[in-house]
Amino acid sequence: MANQRHPSRAALALLAAVAAAAAGCAGAPYVDSRREAGQTAAVGTSTPDRVAICYSDSATTPQALLQMADAECAKTGRRARFDRQDKFSCALRAPTRAYFRCVSG
């Protein structure tokens, strides 16, 4: 019978601690409306008609996303309607980007 090596309890505990720490590193959601310094044109994917919010699935609720999008759309007298989302398209701590359309009414 071949000599099989099993991970020690200490190694398993370390792995669990690293996984828990990584899960706890979720960043706060943010509207992706970045601009270059001194420029008025947006670099981020948000526009007055489409709000893009970067977030972590594990730390942000759909209600929180909608509230953020509604606040952005309210600047032009409209409300937000969910459009779509992309995984792994934002920052590491907030990897998912949700898109909302600003609509009348």
C-alpha cells in the first residue's frame, strides 16, 4: 500500500482561516462613474441613462443595489430598473457589476 500523506489539522485550520479572511474582504458597493483627474468624460461604465454598480455578491443585497441605483437615477428625475450583471468585471473586492437603466415613472 502506497504511503499517502494527509494534511495536518494545523494546515486545515490555516486553510479555513485564509478562506474566512478572504470572504470577509468584500468591499463596499460603489457606482462605477470614475473619471480621469481634470477630465469631465467618464472612464467608468455609468452614464446618466445607465447606472453601473460594482459589488460583492456575498456582502450586498439586491435591495441595497436598487437603492443605490435609484439614488443615481433620481438625479435626472427617474427611477432604476435592473438590466443585467457581469461577473468578474470590477475590482477584486467588488467583482460583480450590475447595470440599471434609468426610466421614467
